[in-house]
Amino acid sequence: MRKNVLLLSFFLMLLTIQPMMAQPEDFEEDVDDEPATPIDGYVYVGLIAGAFLAIRTLKKSESL
């Protein structure tokens, strides 16, 4: 049961990630700057790696 809840919550977190920008999209007209840059590289990889490390740590602590 606990494993199912953890798996469900993990997938819900993956579905609710909002796109983030490095800078605001709207500038005043006198500002000459680059367009907003998305910060989405490796977000999913980081979440998967974090989940893997958390699960591995929990399993180690349960076996002690």
C-alpha cells in the first residue's frame, strides 16, 4: 500500500511541474535584452535521480 502511494505521488509531482523562466517575459519598452530563457533542462532527470536516491536510502534504513 505504501509503495503505491509513493509511486502515485511521484507521478503526480512529474505532472505538476510548471515551466520556469530565467527572467520575466515582459520588459519596459526602453530595455533592450534577450528574450526569456526556459529553465527546464534536466529537471526530470534531477527528479528521477532524487527519487531513486530517496528510495534507496529508505530501503537501506528499513533493512537495518
